[in-house]
Amino acid sequence: MGIVTHNCDILIVGGGLAGLSAALAAVKSDKRIVIADLGGGASSEVMGFCAPFAPDDSAEIFAADTLRAGAGENDPALVNRLCADAVKMVRNLESLGIEFDHKQDGSYDLLHPVGSSFPRVVHHQTTTGKVVMGKYRELLQSCANCEFHQVRIVKLFTNNGQIAGALGFEHGEPIIYNTPAVILATGGAAGLYSFSSWTKILQGSGYALALDAGAELTGMNRVQFEPCVAVYPEKLYSFPIITTLLYEGARLLDRNNQPVVIEPLPKRELALRIASAIAAGKGCEHGGVWFDFAQVDEATFQRKYPQYYHKLRPLAEDFHQLRIEVKPAAHTTLGGIKITPDGATGVPGLFAAGEAAGGIHGRDRIGGNAGLEILVFGHTAGHTASSYPASSDDISKVATNFLARLRSGTGNRDTFILRLGKILDCYCGTLRTDKRLAEGQWQLNELAAGLADNPPRTLEENLLCRQSITVAEQLMRIHL
């Protein structure tokens, strides 16, 4: 019996908001769509997204802020697309019944992200991502031409330089997709780090898939570290504390109760200040600095951040004595697959969206822009892919031959990933230097050699470990 094979017009790899947005944009074309996803990404944690609704704000000012935060490393065409489409994204969601928080005067209750000239984050309480995902899945599940498969995609195949299909694993068994169009919406790579604000599922597989298929990556040595991720109390370990609270009176204090910063800074600068204070011996007992709520108005916090309030309030008998020890953690992969403003890559038939795509943020990301990019470029990639011509390629033989060349061993993937994460934490963190990166690259080479000598027990795990090495090598690139 041969390997199970499916034919579809568009294969979307990843079922988070970027993938669902792409599917919703493409489904009206009557193309056959498959969403391959194992669940567990970061989209459900999206609190809100930026849109220029504040008085005197505009798409142009929004774009200028984004370019400034990116220190000129962004692609201006992508930034302009992101910012110009922001208001339209809000209107589209409202037309689907999504309700955003408003003030008593009827205006949007906008949160102020660090590095932004105006309050911009539109939100549904603090559960925007979860609510939008639920609506999108509800709409797509009623479409006869869209299917959800619990499949992990591990390899893309091309024919004469164009996408021809993909290989995946479903419950450990190989599965083949013949398709002329693939949208990579696989999220970022922060999960490769041992200390991360995101789930370990996010290990950057899309970057490795794209690179192997011939696409170009951009800015992969730029990783945003979420500045304030809890290290204590233990029950909050790796939980990110939203930095917009610094505009509500929250303070960052060192072990001597001295301010780490005087005013809110862009996330990159904020993470550097915190990491530098810790490295200088000013850190607290558990290796972080204090995120102090003493000057935050409790009623305002409860109203604007209800989910955070219910999670954090029980930690202190007196709210104004609430403080959490935090330090930077790997958060957003700022680089990614190089795309055009319509979501296309340099490989015909290959598209990318969300954190899998690069070139939008540059050197640093304004809070709320990650939530926006998955909507804007997810929709864009789906719309573009829906007009891509059909194909009759059959990759069954080439995929079978590819699998036959692989081998398994007795290695343990969990042990491998744990070691890889520690290498990234140690050599590719907030305070990275060229010397540290070079040392990390040597460590990665040693790890890769061990993988070649003794791969994991299954072919799927072998491929996943190889992808992880590829992505880590990209993250560890020395800044030029």
C-alpha cells in the first residue's frame, strides 16, 4: 500500500490567525484548501493589534513609528501595506461581529504600546486573538472546500523551481500533498530557546521549509526579547507581563529598589536595560528585576486588563504591594521569509504570512504590530494564492524516494532540543556579541555532528531536529 496522498489547490501550513486569515481570504475562490496544523501556537495569546484611531494619528505616522522602531532595517513597502490596511482590518472584524472595547464617549479604548507616538492597540478585553480565531474557525468549518488536517509538514517539493507539493506526518505516518501553492503561516522560532515567552511548539519550521525550497530569508539575526517575563513567583514562570502597564504607573526596580528605566522605552532598548542591570549584579534573588505595581491605579488595571487582573491580583494581599520578578525572554522572530507586499516569496507558488514572514519589523517591533501583521499579511497571502494557477504534478515518487534516503537511530529529540535551547539562551540572548555568537556556532556544529552520527528514533523526529539546527544557525548569524 502506498503513502496516503491528497490533492489540493492551496496548502496552508499553520492554523493560527495568519493561516486562518489566509484561508478565509482564499475560500471564496472555490479553490480546494487544506489547513495543516497541530494546534498550540501563539495566536490565542494575542491581546490586540495596532490601528491609527487616536485623534491626530494616521497611517503615515503609524508607518513612521514602525520604521523608526525598526532602525531602517524594515522593508518600507511592507510597512506601508501593514499600516495602510490596519483600519480596514478592524472594520472587517467588526462586520463579522467582533466587538472591540470602547470608552464611555464611544471612542476605541486604545492601549499605548512602548515605542509608539499614540495609543493604538485595539482590543477585545485581553482575549482578542482567541475571540477572532474562534470566529474564523466557525466560518471556515462551514465551507465545503476547506479542510483541517492534524498534520506536521516536514518537506516542500518543487518542480522546475515551482512548488509541486509537500510531505507531512499524521500520527507518525507519512502523508503527501500534491499542490501548486503553499502558504507558510508557521509562526516564529522563540520556542527553540529554553527561556521563552511562547510555547515550545514554535520552533521556526517554516523558515527551514522555505530555505530548503529555495526561498530567501531576511533579518534572521534579529530576535525581539519580551522585556518583562516572569521568573518569580514560580507559578508565573515564563508568563509575559504586558509592557503597556508602564504607561499606567508600573515601574521596573532593581534589587536596591532603584529604577531600571525612568520612562517607557521601545522593547529592544527596554530588554537591553533590564539585561544589563542583571549582568551588572543589580538583579534580584531569582535573576530578574522587580515589575512593581505600587503606583498603578487598581480600578484602572481591573477595567483595562481584566484577565491580567484576575491572574495577578491574588498574588498580593495589598494590590499596591504587588511586584513580580521579571527578565527578558525570547519572544518574536523579527526576521523571516522574504516576501513582497502581496505575500509572495521568490519561489513561484510559495507564500508566507505572520511571524513566518520577515522584513516588516526590522530591528525592533512595536507592541501590537505582531497582531496586525498576522491579519494583514494572512489575508493578503490568501488572496494572492487563490489566483495562482492549478497544477497536475504528482510528487508521490520523489517524496517516497526522499523518505527512503533517511535513516533513524537511537537519539532522543527532547534531549537534543533541550541542549539546543541552552545554547541559544547562553550565546544568542539579549546581550549577544560577535564573540559569543561565534562560540555558539561552534556549539551548534558539535550538536549537528552528534545528530548526524545518531539521529532520533523516527524519521519525523530526525527531520524536525535537522530543521531546528537550520533555524538556530540562522538565528546565530553574526551581525554584519
